[in-house]
Amino acid sequence: MGDGGTSVVRSAGRHTAGYSIGGRGPGSIQLVRHAATVLLIAAVSAGFLWLVWLYASGLRDPRYLDGWVLAAGMSLQLGFHIAVRTARLSPRSAARWKKLHIFNGYLLVAAFVSHCDFSLPDTRFEWALWAGFVLVTASGIVGTYLAWALRAKHGVDESLGLARIPARRDEIAQEVHAVVSLTFPANAAISLPAPPYDAWIAELYTNHLQGFLEGPRHFAAHLVGSQRPLKRITDEIDRLAPYVDQRNKEKLATIRALTVEKDRLDFARVYIGLTSGWLFVHVPVTYSLFVLSVLHVIVVYAFASGSG
């Protein structure tokens, strides 16, 4: 195979342009934006607590103020869930709503702490409300981290979807096998035996790549963000590259790029799967908490009117 084999290598390489081991973290601009957001949340939360303190200083019950702020914020959060489930948002609007949803969720922590008066609940019903809010907040933080990890750690598109991953993984396995199977004719002007480049690459494939490409691998490593398993494989490829000719270097470069892409798919499979499972916790608890909050408001005003 002459130019045809080289074109196959280039065709496979085009799918993997721009891939490297490990994704780049957020740039300096993103870090500044995150820092500004954190400072804004802290400032608004502190301002709200100060407002509640002023309200209490006027000999008024601050629980009605922070309670209704908490109720309004939770209604906004519930509205986000309903809008997403009914698919009434455009992709751009959904992204904006998502940012508002996360920002509002962190602000509600200050309202919740204030409403609890910095103390633990007394009754079982209050404990149910307290546990529900803590679980919603904790699951929300986990969901935010999972979404960030997909974008920042490996640059994986969140819209990829679990259904697409197995098909692309099989395509990568076939492309790597096709590249490994390529053979280049030896130079007829040289009477010495040609170096066994193809045999070396085939051995590399059998010992280090074939099992990796056959299915999802390294779940635990991806869960903690470790890339040691991938580095071991790419190190084997890099160690062989200096000992082969230019055309086989191109083969190894293509194999390496496809290997990195396959590792990214495995990473995406772990985090997209976790994100899907996370929704089964965050969304039902959010609805349950909203129902409990409505009951809480009814009980509070029923007792307030009865005591009057």
C-alpha cells in the first residue's frame, strides 16, 4: 500500500485533530469570572443577613422575611425544573436559566441558614424540611461539579449522550485496527532485510491496545480524574515511535490520537452516567421539598391565626 495507506492514516487522524492527554482547565478569564461570581454570592448573602438583622432590630419576626424570600427562591428553582422538563426553552435560554438556577441555589443557602436561626430543628417535620434542603443543596453542588468536569477536565461535549458513545467507541476500535493493519512496501534498492516495523506495531496493539479498545475501561480512574492508565498506554506508543521510519511514525501518531479520543469517551461515559443518575436524586427531592414547604407555610399561618 503506497499513497492509499497514507491517506487512510490521514483520514483517521482528521477525526482526532486537537486531542491531547488531559483537557486544559479553565483559562484565566474563566477563573476571574468564577472568583467574581463567588464574591458576588458572598456579598449578596452578607447583605441579606444584614437586612434580616435590621428587620429583627425593628422588633419584627425575621422568620417571615427570610421565610418568604426562601419560598420565592424555591419557586424560581421549581420553575426551572418545569421549564426544562416541558422543553419550552431554547438552548441559549436553557443555558442562561441554568446559570441563574445555580446562582439562586447558592443564595438560598443564606436564606435557609437565616430562617433556621443558625440552629438545628426541633420537631420531626422541621427535620424533614432541613434534611430535604440539605440534600437538594448537596446534590446541586455535585451536579454543578459534574457539568464542570465534563467541560473543563476533558473538553467533552455534554450533548454527546450515552447512546452515541458505544457507536463511536466501536468506530475508533475499527479505525485503530485498520491503521495497525497497514503495511508499507520495503525500499527495493536496499538489499538488507527491512526492519520489522509492522511486527512491532502489531505487538504493541496486541499487548496494550486491543483490550483497551474493546470496551469501556478505567472507571475508577475516571471517577477520580486520574489519567495514569492512559499515560501508561501512550508512553508505550511514544517509546516505540523513535525506532520506526517516518511513515510508521504517522501511523503511531494516528493510533495515539485515537487512543486519547477513546479515553475521553470512557471519561464522558462515567460522568454523563453519573449526571443522569444524579437527576433521579436532585429532581424528586426538589419536588418533595417544595410540597413540604407549602405544608410548612400552611401550618405556620394556621397557628398564627389561631393564636391571635
